[in-house]
Amino acid sequence: MNRATSRVVQYTLLVGGALIMLAPLWWMFVVSLQTPERAAAAVGGTGGVALWPASPQWMNYPQALREMGSVQWQGFLNAFANSIVVTTLVVIGTVLSSSLVGFAFARIRFRGSRALFIIMLGTMMLPGQVTLIPLFILFRHLGWIDSLLPLIVPAFFGNAFFIFMYRQFIAQIPESLVEAAKVDGHSLVAIWWKIILPLCKPVTAICAVFTFIYVWNDFMGPLVYLHSDEQATLAVALNSFRNQYGGLEDVHLLMAASLVTMVPCIVLFVAAQRQFIEGLARGGVKG
Amino acid sequence: MATVHLRAVSKSYASGASGTTRAVESVDLAIADGEFVVLVGPSGCGKSTTLRMIAGLEDVSGGTISIGECVVNDVAPKDRDIAMVFQNYALYPHLNVRQNLSFGLERRRAFKSCWRGLFDSAYRSKRAGERAAITARVEAAARTLGIEQLLHRQPRELSGGQRQRVAVGRALVRDPAVFLFDEPLSNLDALLRTEMRTELRILHRRLRATMVYVTHDQEEAMSLADRIVVMKDGVVQQVGSPAEIYGRPSNRFVAGFIGTPPMNMIDGTITLDADSTLTFRSACCTLTLPPGRFDLDGLSRGHERPVTLGIRPERLSPAVGESNVSAHANVTGRVVAVERYGASADVVLSASGIRLIARASQECTTQIREGENATMTVDVNAAHLFDSHTGCALARAIRAPNR
């Protein structure tokens, strides 16, 4: 096979794959611009598949945001603010705590560090659903239910996967750097802050982007811990488009609001793409 | 400026399920104020471990280390008033040269001081004064090492030699009581290494600071040190000035380790003849040694004692053919190789299966051809004798290993 042919095959495969991946997104976008009747028909499977709506209803978007939650506009703005607060704090907390613990596992020799590391890795095997109920009871005792605290505070106690990533990365940083800084008069915390964290940028990029996307889209956590409308995050607020029987009424609005919700993730990914892919590749080789 | 005292310092590591490995055994060493001491030995001899114990990067398993008057066994590295230069430079890759140099000076600026500076103008001006002082020190150090024009560069933009200078500069700005060097030149190419060696020597003369330097390169040790500490398997073999170590090695190991090419070693026996002459006999030669130089108590007349004779290559003078100037100071054999270096040449001779290397000036060796016979005259006054079993030097009035 000559070069030109292999190029064609490569592109065909890539474009084909991309189309398959993007199709649901495009469908969402089309439905979000339909009239209520056509949208309901599309979801019900009776309307067929349209590549472009006959008469795009752009006003669906402001309407969707207005009608999110129980109070007009307020529901969306509240949920948006909550999502921003939770996501930002969780990202900061996860990066700080995971890098700190990863540094300790990589560079501080202490009794039992191996055992602790293995136990920590072991927690990765536990599905979240298993700890959900004990955690709920714990947070209820602390009086944190229906506040954002249960979503934010655990992030400051590290995340096993990211601790592992940081540890592997920090183990690659020459020990003499840490020793030089020790001789230069810095404490371990100062070394972590001034030397290790700046050198861990690729891991931090991955950690931040993964955490952001996960937390932004997290549905289970907010659903379990938050009850009132004022505390809802965007992922939960989207649910207000379902009626009390769980059916879909305004599917065109749901699609519009969902697409708006996705925007920050997409922007973030595009912005951090280079760091992100570099970090992933590096993590793959060295991790 | 400070003295450094090591008293019975040892280091052992737990190895495997049971038992310990001793890396350093009972090292006693007193380093005077302003002295340049070089720890030298083959890899794994415990020299780096000893240095790292002085730095506080390794715990001391036994004995005490004091810097100045103070025992520092349990003092953190940052409070020992030391600076260290690492083999791989250990420059902070995300900081430029200026920041690398000032990193050790800015330790006192904690997080809280940023807040304090916002409200307290007196504090702010004090901070500004400190910063100016730091800048002045960094620039002075950069001038000393000739790296002023590199201050804004990142470490990755520097050559090996420049990185090494920055690493030394980072120690220099701190103005510590003791400088520690852990094989700082071993990552440089040969030419640069010689150049940096001279500069370090000049730097030491200018600063008159206490410096402890670790290397596996005996040539580096000889050229830099006021005093050399030769180590092997965690044990100090000999401490002394380069001239002492070279001229009066305390045992066979030191004799063989110091000097290039290494000292020739010939196994044989020594006898004290009826007429009080000392005769060394081996497969390749019979040599008459001058009396009074060796400590051979217990050797009675007519008896033999197994010994190793050591002779430095430059104390062998090669000549063509089978000379007979003095049969009792000659070794005859076949020339295996002649390595010419321009000014001097090494002649490798094989005599009865024993290889001897002689170093002589180019002129003396022009006649010598590989594959032909030659004779080497041994300067018997420069011969060393070592006990065959213990390897200890059998020389009169050798200095005690530690002073």
C-alpha cells in the first residue's frame, strides 16, 4: 500500500470514528432547536432523524435557562454558582492534597509507608456506591446534609488515583533536588510548594482537568447530599426538566440546558489540551 | 569557617530480612578550620555516605559529628550552616540562574510575610533592604565565578561547565561554615574537569573556607587536597597530605590506589643475610635493599619472610638490552608495550610472568622497541615493602593513620 492510499485509509477511519462519536451530540443540538412537538416526536422515535430542524427555535436556549429550577432564572444562576464553587474548590483541594501525599510517599522514608501505600491503592478498588451509605450517615452526624460541604471537604483528603500519579511522577524527580533544597534551608512543606509543585505541572494539568470534568458532571453526589433547590448543582438542576413521574416533558429545553452545561468542560479541554495530552502520554510512559 | 570533627562515626543499613550492612565503620577525623580535605576511594567505600552524614542527609548510626563546637548528629541540614554541591548539580529546573542562586537566601520569606508586607510599611522597607542585600550577594558570587551574563538563563540552556559553576555559586552565596562537594566534577569532560579543578583550588585559597570533597578520582584528590583521606569498605585506610599518601602509603591498597599508572607490586620473600644485607627475592628479580628503611622486627638472620615489594613506575629506569650496571637492582624482561604521551612514555615489561610498568621521559625510551628485551633499573631507595598477609607497609616510623 503506498503512502497516499494509507493516508486515505487513515483519514477515513478517523473521520468515521469522529462522526460516530459526534452523532449523539449533533442529535442533541438538533433536538434542542426543535419545537416542543417535534422534539417529543424525535425522542419518542416517531419523528425520524433530522439533520437540521425545519425552523430552528433559538429562543429555546434562554427559555431553558429561565425555566431551570423552580424560580425563573434564579434556579439556573444558583446552580451555576454552586457548580463553580464546588468544582473550583474540589480541583484545588484534590491537587493540593494529592500532590502533598504523593510527595510524602515518593520522597519521605517512614515506617509503614509501603503498607500505607498499598492500603491507599486498595481503596481504589472500592466502588463509590459501597461507601455511599456509610458516608451519608457520617455527614448526617456532622450536620452537613443539604450543604455543599460533603461534596467539597473530601477532596482535601486526597484522591487515591491522583496520589498514585503524583507519586510516580515525583519519584522521577532527582532526589538531589530535594536534598539541595533541604541543605539550602527549606522545610519539607516549602520544598513541596516551591519545587515539587512547579515541577509537577503535567500531572497537575491532568489531575485538574479530570477532576473538573468529573465533578462538573457528577450527578450522584449532589443528588444524594443536596435536597433544596438553592443548593443544587447544574447536573442536578437539569433534572428539574423531568416531571414528577420521571417522564420527559420539555425535552427540547432539557437538551438546550444540557448543551449549555457542557460548554465549560469543552472550553477547558480545548484550553488545556496540550498540557493534558502531554501529561497523559508522560503518565502512560512513566506511570 | 569552622572545624569538623568526626568521632567513631559509623553507618549501617538494615539489609534484607535480618542483619545490617555497615557502610562506614568508626571513622575518626578532625578537619581543621579552612582545610581542604578530600575523601577518596573506590565506589562503595563509604566516602559519599560519610559526606552525607556530615550534611545531615543520612542519619548517623554511631559516634558523633561536630561542626564548630556543636554536635550536629540531630541537627537538621538547614541548621548546620553547610552548603553542598551535588554530582548532578541539582539545579532547580524551573528557576533561572539568579533564582537558583538566591533560593537558599530567601528561606525566611514565609507565606505570612506576604500578608504582613501589605499593611506594615516598616516591614516592607526592611524586606526591600533584605532583597537588595540578596541581589548584591548573588551578583558578587556570579562575578567570582564569571557567570554574570548567565543570570537570566534557565538551567537547561546552560552547558555542563556552566551548570557546575552555578551549582558552586549556589553554595558560595550562602557563605557557609563548611562546603561539601559530592563528586562535583565527575559529570564534566576531561578538559573541563582539569580547568574546574584549578578554579576550585583558587577559590579555596581565596575563601580560606573549610571544604570537604568526595571523589573517586585519585588525581583530583592529589591535586586539590590539603589532606587526603583514603577509604575502602567503609574504613579509613590512611589520612595525610598528598605527599605523605604518595610517598609513604600505609598499606598495599593505598599504594595501589594512589598514583597513575599504579605502583608495581612484586610478590616475593625478604631475607636478612649473614652480612646484614637485606635481599628481596622473587621470580623475576633479586634486589638488594638498603638497610634501616624497613620495619622488619622479628626477622632473624637467615630466615625468610613473605612480602610484597612496591615500586612506583617513575622509579624504574628502562634501558635497551640486558644491561649489567648492578645486577642487584635490575629486572630484565620483554617489552610488551610502549605507550608514548609526548613528554613521557610508559614502558610495560613482562619478566617471568610479572608485568611491570615504568614511566620515563621520551628521550630515555626512544631506543626501546616492543617485542625486544629490556632491563629496568630499580631505585631500591624508593622501594616499599608490604606484609604479604595484612598488606600493611613495613616502613619505619610511619605516621599513625589518624591525627
